[in-house]
Amino acid sequence: MSHQRIAAASVLIIVAVLLGVASFGGRASAQSGVLFSIQPARSPGEDAPYFSYTGQGGEQIDDVALVINAGTEAVTLRLYAADGITAIGGGTAFGGAEEERTGVRAWIRSSASEVTLVPGARQQVPFSVRVPSDATPGDHVAGLIVEAPPKQGQAGGVQTAVVERVGVAVVVRVPGESLEQLALGGICLNQETGSNYFQIPVANNGNILSRPSGEFVLERQGGTEVFRKPIEPATILPRDATFLRIDAPSD
């Protein structure tokens, strides 16, 4: 990333709600005693936090996920595949159960659509990944998701429903030419709602997972440096985009 000199900035307010933000692997918990997770079913000595394959078009890959109930209550979890998306700030998240984003979720099949676990139980769930014959080169990301039934409640007199879910990423690299191509958008300064930060749009126009890093430098028009901060690496999925946040000094 190159430095960008800022002379003036517009204020942009973005309010986003994303249910079920997850990294490549994770767990969900609640005060009710529900605590569950999904991960690769590892062999002794293996420590893979997510599924990663290289697959040619037309190839089928078979594997096993492990669903764990570490809570104090029995739970029935819905199991489904979801398209991978980039979380705000970078990192892997997943779309909704019926949300069509990249179509990679259609590559994943499992005979199980529900998993019922007593407290402390673990269950292996076989699944397969079929790479379409016309799949393009590069990285393709989806996830296996487990989701608890909605919990009804109230907040401030408003009826609410809380959905807990976690996912483990399934990354398939289709061999061929790899392209890493990041692009910066217009930088905005947010100084409302008690905040003071710069918001930087970053798009991954390439076809592989990228982890941009660099430095944000703010200068006055005369060249005097105001402050600088490193931009920490954050995964951005291919053919996707996100916003990076750089907190600024209060003055």
C-alpha cells in the first residue's frame, strides 16, 4: 500500500449488522449454557483450524467435520453450507443460510442437515466438496455452519430474536494463474457518535486470499506529519472488498 496524503475528508456514517461473524474456525456461547463449535476432525498431531484443499475442476474431495457441544444443555443444531465473505476490518465471515454471494456454498454437500448433541458430546459429520468443471483458478471460500434455534427475548420493550451460529472455513484452491491485486478506495473520516477514525475501502480484485499490510500516514498540506499508524494484516477474500479502520488521535 502506498501513502495517501489527506487534505480534506468527507464524513461517512455506515451502520452494519452482520449476524454470525466468524473467523476460519470458532465457537458460539450464550448465558443459557449453550456452547458449541465446529472444526476439522483432526488426526493425532494435526492442528488445522480450517479445511484447505487444492482441487481440479470436476474433482470431488471427501472429509469429516467435528461438531462439539461443550455446554451444559442438550442442543439441536442446524447444519448448512454458506458462502464466504470478508468481514468489516478483514477476516473471513459467512453469508446467511439462504444468501447467495459467490455460489461456492453449492460445492459442499452433506447428508446431515441437523446434529443433536447431549452436553459434552462430539459428533463427526462427513461431507464432500465437488469442484465444478468450469471453476476458475484461484481461491474459493465457503463455510460449514452450525446454528442453534433462535432465542426470543426483549430489549428496551422491543421483541428480539438472537441467533447463535459458528462456522469453519472451507478453502479450495483451483490450480492456474494466481493474481494478487489490491485497490484502495476514497478515504473517509468519521468524527460522529464519539468516534474519531479513518475508514479505508480495500478491494481484492485478484483471485487469491490476500493479507494487506502497510502504513497510514496523515500529513498537512505543507507536508507536516500529523500521525502514522501501521495497517495490520487482515485477510480479504478474492473478488470481495471491506473497510479498514484506522483510529485517529482525539485532536
